[in-house]
Amino acid sequence: MAIIYDAVLNPSKQDLLKSWLPEQPWFQELGADAAELEHLGAFRFDDPSGEVGMETHLLSAGGQVLHVPLTYRGAPLPGAEEFLAGTMEHSVLGDRWIYDACADPVYATALATAMVQGGAGAEQFLDVDGKLEPLTGAIPVRGSGGTGGIVPEITTAVPATSGTVTTIDASPLTLTVHRIPDPSEQPGTALNLTCTLPGQPPLILASA
């Protein structure tokens, strides 16, 4: 379960993305203008400890879909300085540190769990004066695994990007995140996470 607060964010998520994305080599390959980014939607994973927010944004630029997972933390993630997307003032939660999720072991665990166990995005609720109201509209995602799949303990996430693909060394697993999903790619035998956008075939966002 992901709890969303009715809060003021400074900067906004969209402003943060527009300033951070142009610095990423996989975005630069598009040759797109960050000012023309269109936000298609998002989904979240749940941190069982309730400490780390995980939100994946899907955007459109240059006619292609961008897959941008971020994590939100209440304190800096040690050793992940180069993967810091920015900081944000949250009117309810205070200062937040936003990271490229591929460098965050909490995200690596959540992604692996979804793929191995056939999981979906977290249910989302809006906190209104302490009352939780269900939210709808999240982009639907689904892992290809099955209930009962065993997810190994993941304590590190070391990303390396080549072209538009980021590989996460999350020993003992290796996770592959497709920054610009290929709509012609079909699911193979590997574990994967797919999303469904209106009027489009399923997109493979990640595999293992």
C-alpha cells in the first residue's frame, strides 16, 4: 500500500524531471527537448518498512516512451551521490532526497519481487486529514513470475548504463531496466515486468 499526501512540493516532480533528465546519457540519445515532455502516468511499489517512496514515471518524448523510476528518501542514501536526481521540500514529510531508483537497493528488491512473484503496482491511497481515500489511475504493471517465487535478499544496487538500457548488479540477481522500452519487443522466457498504456501493446519495462 502506498500512501500519498495532499502536499505542496518544491520543486514539483515535473520540474525536477525536466532539469534532471537532460543530464542522463540515455535521454540525450533521443535528441528530444525536455521542455516538451508529456507525463503519461505513474505507478508505485510498496516498501514494507514504509521508509522509502518508490514511484515510476512514464513520459513521452520524441514520440517514444520513457521509463523513469525514482525513489524518495528522508535522508541521503550513502554511496549514491552520483545518482541523486535532486532534493525536494515536501510540506508534510519535510526534506526529501530523490534518486535514480536503479541505484537504490529497496527499489531493486521491489522490482525483483514483482518480476519473480508476478506482482503488480501498489494500491494507492490519499491521506486526507488522517483518512485514507483510494486513488485510481495508476499505470497497470505486472510481473511474469508466479506466487511463491523466492526472492533472494538484495542489499546493494550498482547500476551501469549502456545506450538506453541500465543493468543493475543486485547480487545475486542482475536486473535490466529498459529506459526507452521497445514496443516491438515480445516477452521471452526471462522474468519481466510489463506495463499497459491505453491503445498500445504491452511494454517490457524490465527483465531479469
